[in-house]
Amino acid sequence: MEFTVLLKPTKGLRYRATCASLFHTEVEGETREQALEQLRQQIQEQMDDGTEIIQMKINGGTSNPLPLWPDDEITQKWLKAIKEVRQEADAEEGIIVNNP
């Protein structure tokens, strides 16, 4: 499993490594390597206690959730152009996709 880590130099020539993709974890170390190793250890400790990562669908709330993309003419043209470019690239690779 891979995590995205934000590694930031801090005052006093130290480093802060932060991981908030599944749970918030933040450490500081004297060096980049030390900060990353401490972060790895903390994430591993949190995963070693039987923690599971699952996906869950939640129903309810607003009947009209916000769309992923704005529904305006510019966005629609942009999404259409992306779809066309992907179809062309797939065709060049010999990939057949049967979706509208």
C-alpha cells in the first residue's frame, strides 16, 4: 500500500512529514530520512492492530448531491474533448472500450 506524504522543511533545519490520506499522522525529525522513517513506523503501528481499510457507501443526506464537475458549457466541452482524446489514444493502442 502506498501513501502520499507531504514532506516540509521546518525551522531549525528539521523536517515535518505528514500523511492525512486515511488517517492524520504527523512527525518531525532531524533529517528527511528520520522524519520519513518515523512516519513509516507510525503508519505501520496503526495498521498492525488489525485496522482494515474498506470502502463504504452511505445513502441519505441531500437528494441532489453536488456534481463532481460544474455543469456548464465550458466544462461539458472540456470533458467531451478529454473523452475524444482518450478514445483516440485507446484506438492507437488497440484498446476497445464499449461505453457511451
